[in-house]
Amino acid sequence: MPTALIGHGGFIGQNLDAQAHFEVKADATLAPGNYDLVVCAAAPGEKWRANREPDVDAAAVQRLVDSLQHVEARRFALISTLDVYPKPEMVDEDSAIDAAEATAFGRHRRMLEEFCLRRFPATVVRLPLLFGPGLNHNVLFDLLIDHQVENIHPDGVFQFYAAAHLWRDLNIALERGLPVLNVATEPVPTRELALRCFGRELTSYPSAQPAVYDVRSKHAPLWGGQPFGYLYSKERVLQEISDFVEKERAL
């Protein structure tokens, strides 16, 4: 049976496609059939657009769900997001999620998670902010291209993850039969990110409340036993971001 990748044209899909071989590659939906492995990276999307146009986003997720009704898979991996948590602080895979309190972006992806866990022998992998080849949005990208940096709140705290690790970490989760994995990296204050990786001090304080992420994983021991439920330490993440920035600036 073939392996399939849904969402191969997106940022996550492109990075997965570079790391592994898939016989079938699809954009937003997958043709009916029997597959050995299906990796679905079709629904991460753009958070700001999903929240601005919730009906459009909900319809796109529903089209994906409708197509998956006609798919059979021995193994299924859904790429999801930490934004399914209405308040992404001090939570792990066992924490209850009240989707009604989440943003449209998080609510629709939680709906997709629940469907996939019912429909398939699925592993749901929730990602933080990614960086890697083809990056075209998020706070790291804005700092990289000097885009509206005055709107970046220095008191924000985010979790970052190198896309280069995705296929390896996804396979660990699949091999262990984990139903859900939070790819929880140690949080990085935006002020520290800007200074260390870009040599830049953030001095503007936008009126909007800064975002704060501190999601944990009960499966962190499988990744070497980082303390406090993190798969990767802040020091490692900052070094990987610095290396990424250096390569991007050299292009």
C-alpha cells in the first residue's frame, strides 16, 4: 500500500516532502483509497486568516474531513497545532480542552483532531511555531525580514521548533503508538530571541496583550528527559534559530 502526504505544497508539507518519500502527494484533500501511512499537513493554515474568516476556514476543514471519510489507512498522522488549547499555559496531553473557548483557528483544528482520532488509528502531533526552509510567517520571520517589528511585543513568549526534526519526531510518536504528542519546546521570551539571534533590542510596547505559550508534554522522557515536560531545551532551540538566521542571511 502507498504512503500519502496531504498538504504537500505548504510550508510543513514541503519540509516533510524533503525529509521522506511519499508515493501519493495531495493538496487539500486525498483521493479515496487504502494507504499504509497518511500524513495530513493540510490544516495548519494561517491563524490570522482563519480567525478573520472563520466560515471560510471551517468550510475548508470540513472539505478535508469529508474526503477522509473515504480513506483507509493502516497508520495516520495529523499535523495539528498548540493553538487547540484556549489558554496554552501549563497544559499537557491529558489536559481538558474546551474548544468553545478557543479561537476559530484552534476550534476548527480541534474538531479535525477529534474526527481523526475517531476515524483512524491516528497520532496527532501538535506543533508550536516552526522555522526552516520556506518560512514565510510568524514573529521569527518578521524579525528576519524586518517586517513591522514595532508591532512585536517584547514580553511575548513563544515555543519554537526546527522543522528539520519533524519526520524523526513524527516517527517516534508513530512507533510508540502515541495518540497525541505536544511538540513542547522550552519557551523563549521574544525579547531574548531578538537580542540573541538578531542582535536587536525591542523597544516598542504595542497595546495588545502579548501572547504567552508554555505547553508541556508528558512524553518528554522519550526525547531524553528534558526537565518540566519539554522535548527540546531553550538553549538548543536558540542555537538552532541562530544557525537558521545565519543561513538565511547568507542566501
